[in-house]
Amino acid sequence: VSTQSTGRRNTVYKGGYTDLSTPVQWFWATVESFDHEKRSRLLQFVTGTTRVPPEGFCALQGSNGYQKFTIEKITSHSGLPSSHTCFNRIDLPCTYHSQAELAQKLITAIYETEGFSIQ
């Protein structure tokens, strides 16, 4: 996941999040701290693939063609983030109290969860 320019520029925020929302800022700071393996795992967790398309982050494919990387706010719990690979979407709880908590939950999600969600 390239977060410097193309990743953030090609991300959609939903549910009340913006690029300036605190959990979103913590998310991107956490991703910036990831090594290549963790970034690949995150990309696979959210999109179903470990590689960015040759055309770049803007060319991510979803179930209906091009589908931007999406971060959606969820308020129901403070558990793990979840994902919807058909939509390149991560559901990121807004209830974390710190970047460290978000990082720990995100790492747990990308390494220890399997399966899929139907929407």
C-alpha cells in the first residue's frame, strides 16, 4: 500500500470519516510504520490481493470494475477492523482511544482473521 501520495489521494472516506478524522490519521500513520510484509498483508486483507495494479493504486479492481480503497467509519464496537474485499473497503471502528490501540487491532486483523463477509 503506497500511502505517500497515490494511496491517500485514491481513498474514499465514508460514514462520517474524512482524511482529517483522528482514527484515519492514526490509520495512515500506522500504515506508514509498516514494513513491506505488513503493507502487503493489509492490502490483501482489504482488497484480496497483495499487489497494487501496474497502473497504480487508482486502478484497484472491485466487484464492479474500478473500486477505490475505502475507509468506512463504524461505531458499533471497539473490536477488530473488518473488510469487504469486493468493495476494497475497511470498516474502521471510531472507538479506539489511541494510535497504539488502533495499530494493535489492525495488526491482529490482518494476521489472524480469515474468511469473508457478504454484503
